[in-house]
Amino acid sequence: MNKSSSDQHSKKAVGMRGTFSGRIGYVLAVAGSAVGLGNIWRFPYLAAKYGGGMFLLVYLILMVTFGYALIVSETALGRMTRKSPVGAFHTFGKSLPFHLGGWINAVVPMLIVPYYSVIGGWVLKYLFEYFRGNANLLAEDGYFSNFIVSSGKVEFWFILFAAVIFLVILAGVKHGVERVSKIMMPLLVILAIFVAGYSITRPGAWEGVKYFLIPNFKDFTWMTVVAAMGQMFYSLSIAMGVLYTYGSYIGNDVDIEKSTTQVELFDTGIALLAGLMVIPAVFSFSGGDMSTLQAGPALTFITFPKIFASMGVGSLIGIAFFLMFLFAALTSAISLMETSVSTLEDELHISRSKCCFIMGIVMAAVGTASSFGYGIWDFITISGMQFLDFFDFLTNSVMMPLAALSTCILIIRVTGFEKLDQEIESSSAFCRKKLYHFFMKYLAVGCIGIILVSSIANVLGIISM
């Protein structure tokens, strides 16, 4: 096929799908997907646990190598095939391995978005209470625990959060996903800068700043690498089908490498701001008690309300923090839902509204189980885990590493680097081409294997992360 006919085929394929208006819309949508709930609480507590500045340094190195390679790969495959994950894999073969590889990538967001929306509902509830001036109420011991076991209340806020997502998805790619990303992502950055600025000015906070930003090689361990690798993996929306789908929405004029670099910079900026929001504030509040920093999700819903209440302007800072948190939750949930709907559209060949209805059924089933899992259904567990914890384990610890592994095998064994290079170089200088080849050929599979084994071992209690 000559170049002109190839371009005509590509334009025709784009015309049949939703599209972004250009590179900025695409970058903000991908950045919105990457910046989610995990960035706000998971990154700071992992950084605190695994060496502060040392963790940050390792994370940045991995992001510009491992993260870069997988973002470029998934985006290029999406644009090359003009398909969401299942269709992209089927383009290169119809046998069982291709079916499995595509569907693993596609099912991940379908399972994540319902329970993610339950947590988004928690954020919405807290923001509502801060607007009501109940900062001291949220800081009371036992408030969060009492809330998550009240199944009816949790279900209400979950449904409200999910309704917002559906409204955006029904509006389409350009008028829904892109428009919301263009509004929310700049606001998220402004709010993050505001909260971080306030945090680092607290008495005693500067020790937290130094711990987070200055690497100390005495703090380096092998688990620093494993934890940073896992955080980078989840932080960049890799192996969720999102990058395949969003890649299929961009034209041949969008510079994939430049866009990837911008996403890396955006994610790095938010990670730095998240660390500066959380670590100095907790240092100030607890006098540097590291166990306070390592509370995981409880850091957001238990420790932080106590910190805000102790500041004397708890409602104002609480509103800013949880509004930023809500924007992060919404942009990520929207990308997960868009990917799910896009896959159903491609594979079932039905209207977007009908696909949203199907996802509504999935949301109701998985989301309600997650809502009730700590409350009226707490007697039902899977391998000792509540529903939300089980879905989180299944997707993050098992399915996502397998999805990334299937992408690497597809490129190494089937697609070949020549086709990928041509797709990327059609719009990019591909300055990191040698790095990309080296990583994909010799390191990617091993790194993903480490993530898979260490994540499962952590859940089983074999190792502690």
C-alpha cells in the first residue's frame, strides 16, 4: 500500500471513531487518566516507606525507561490499528493467545471503574462535608470506619459519582472526555500547588521536604526498586487498555514521542506535588513519625482530616484538597469508562448509548458489591478479602502485569520493531529509539515478571511492601 492510500485509509478509520481535537486534548486526557487516586495517597506513602528522595530518584529513572517504552508501545499500536485493545490484538492474529491478550487489556478497566467509583464516592462525601463546615466531624476518631460500613450511604455517593462519569461519556470523546480533561487538569494543578504551598510552610515541615527531595543512598534497598516499579506501572495508566483506546483517537499528525514526554512531565509534576502536599504536612503534624505516613488509603480519609482540623483553617484546606482529589478521581474514572465503552462499541457493533447501558449493569453489580463489602455483605469474602480489596488485587496484582506482558510479547514476537518504528517515526523524531529497543528486547519482560511475582507475594504475606 503506498503512502497516499495508507493515509486515506487512516483518515477513514479515524472518521469512524471518536477523535481528539489535537495533541493538547490527547495529552491532557492521558494525563488525566494517569493522575488518579493512587497518585495522591499511594505515591507519598511508598516514598516515605522506601527512602524518600531515594525512592523518588528510582521512580524517575524507571519512568523515563520502562514507563516510556510501554506508553509509546500501547499508543502506537492503538493508532496503527485504529482499535481498542481487543481489536488491536485481533489485527495481528485470531488465535487464542491474541484473544486472551486483547481481552485481558480490555477487562481490566471494566473491573476497575466500578470499585474505583466507590472510592470516588467516598471523596465526594468528604468534599460535601467540608463544604458544610464539618471539618472537626471528619477528624473524629472512627468517622471513616463508621461511614464505610453504612452501606446505604456509601451506595448513594457511589451512584452519584458514577452518574457524573456516564454523563461525560455519553457526550462523546471531543465534547465529553476532552472537554472535561481540559477544564479539570489545569484546576487540579492549581489546587495541588496551593495545598503543597500551604503544607511546606507548616512548622517542622521542612524536614519532610528534605526527606522527600534529597536522595540518601543509605536508604536504598531492592524493595525500593520493586515498589517504585509498581507505582510507576499503575501511575501511568499502562496495561489498562486506555492508551490503546486513546491512541486510536489521534491522527497521524500527533507526535507520539513528544506527547509521551509531556505525559511523563505532567505525571512527574503531580507526583512531586503529591509528595510535597502529604509528607511535609504529616512531618509537621506527627513530628516525623514514619508510621503515620505509611497508613495507605487511611492517610487520606483519617490522617489528613485530623491534620486539616489542627491547622485552624481546616474547611478551606479540606475543600481544596478533596476538590483536587475529586478531579483526579473523575479524570481517571472517565478514561477507564471510555476505554470500556470503546471496546464494547468495537466488538458488539452497537450504539454508544447501548454500550453505556451495558457498562451500567457492570457498574451496578461490581460497584454495589464493593459498596456493601465493608457493610451488610462483610460476611462474604473471597480468599479472605472483601469485594473491593479482591477486585483491586485481581486487577492490579494479576491482570495488569499480564496485560503488559501480552503487549510486550505481541511487539517482540509478532508485530516486530520495524512496524512500530515506522508508526512512531511517521510523526516523531523518535529520539529515544535505541533506548526503546534495548528496554523492550532485554528488560521489559523481566521487569513485568518482578512486578507480578512481588505483588502476589505481598498479598499472600510472603514479602512486605
